[in-house]
Amino acid sequence: MKPQRTRVALLVGGPSSEHEVSLSSGRVVHKHIDHDKYEVIPIVIGRKGDWPIEQKQLPDVADVAFVMMHGEYGEDGTIQEILRDLNMPYTWSDVMASSLAMNKPLSYRAFRAHGMDTPESKTVSRHNFHDIDYEIFDLPAIVKPADRGSSVGVSLVRRISDLKDAVEKALTHSKTAMVEKFIPGKEFTCGVLDDSMGGAFPLPVTQIFPRTSNFFDYHAKYVPGASHEVTPAQISKEEAERIQATALRAHQAVGASGASRTDMILGEDGELYVLEVNTIPGMTETSLLPQGAIAHGISISELLDRIIESAFIRHKSIY
């Protein structure tokens, strides 16, 4: 007699600018999860936030929620709060860590408080962007929404005359935009995975070489062939250990759990700058957390296993 399978509600979609990315990630999870061990119940949340079932029914149909929703609603603490109130185990980070990591100005403060460097930045809000003297900003600059992921709404600006339009573009995705100093250098990302003992460890470093743009933008992230990634990165042991240690520190600084992926730039000035912690990294065929896991000797199926296990461990520690 086969053991009873764990019922996993795979939450995808949602009212996010990353709705389609979420669906792609969900398909990869469904493909690679161990179906002998797990019964997967896909739950596709609509673009307007509509659920196919009542939220309160979720604990009746599944034992754990595997959140595979990126961006606002799925990664900013909203869905985590819903699941917490349902007293249901769920994957990845909790409410506070999710909301902190998604809020770039606040997460930058956390990184700096823990001894990490971030690019110099200023924030601009919807109510004052018309009144800003844009001559005060140093160029080139990266302009981005303050609380979105996947490089949605991000621009590289080299001319003052283009800056206001870039801010306005970012503000279509968020109430606040960040204008940060562009850091020339090498782009890296590094995953961190929780272990079964309550700790965490970094995965091998990935170096990113965008082919179609000057930085790792939305197109470079999700269009096959638009970027070239090397895992493990072909760098010195000292550089790799420095990046891995920073990824682990960033994971801990925001209170992430399950797994995360931290994006960094090793500047031409020799400083290592933290850009963001992704608390629900992409799981598409081109995504970087799976690449790091595979380089460490962990299959995607085992990676999913570990993430689900960490959900139960955290839930038991709380309840």
C-alpha cells in the first residue's frame, strides 16, 4: 500500500505585473515535483485577485501551500498574511520578511545595518515627481519601482532629459520610485537554501552576462538566450566566498526562510553592492536558483522537497 501523498496547493497567477512569470514558474514546479510523494492541486488566482475557491477552503483541500507568485500580492506579504491567518503551512518567507525584502528602500537600510554596501539612491513619489529638480541626480542612474520584482519598470538613464520619463514609467508600477547610482561592474546572483537544522547555506555563485541590454532587465531575465549565465561563476575562490557570505548575510538580514536569491554587483571600485533579496525566486526554465541548486548537486525535485520541508519546519516552530 502506497503512503498517502502530501497535498500541495500550488498557488500561481495573481494581480501582479509578473502574472505570466508566475504561471511559467508554476509549470516548472508541477513538472519537477515528486508526484509519488505529493498530490498537486493547482490554484490559479486571477489578475483581479479572484480565487477559484474560497480562501477559507484551502486548508480543507491541501496540507501545505506552495506559493509560486511573484511581485505584488504574491511576494510582498499579502498572500503570506492570508495563509498565516488560515493557520496553514506555506513555502518561502513569512509576512515580515516578504514585505521587507520587497520594499527596496527599507531593505537597503537593513543591508547597510548589517554591514553590506548598497548603491546610493533617492526616492521619488507620485505626489512630488513633477516638482523634483532632476539636475540633482548623478548619471548614469538606474530608475526602478520601489516595491516590484523581475526588473519590471526598470530603466537605465544616461541623459537628464530622459530621467523624468523614466521616473514616470516606474511610478506606473508603484507609488514610489528609486533613482540609484548605476554601478559599473560584474553582475552576480547567489541562492541560499535552508537546511533541516534551522540554519542556511549558500549555493554556488552565478555570474550574469546580459546579451541584449546593459543590465539584467526583464527581457534578459526571461527570454531564452537574452543573457548568458555561468554557474559556478569563473571567479577566484576568495571572490566566490565573499559573494556567498554576503548572500547568506542578506538572507538573514531580511529574515528570509526556505530559500532566497540575492542579486549583487561587484563594482569596478572593488566594492560588493547588494541590490535585492528575492524571497520567491523564479523557477522558470531560465531561472537562476535552480541553476545554483543543480551546480551544488541538488536536483530541482530535491530543491522543491527541501522548500516544502522548510515550510513545515517553520510552521511547527510557530504553532
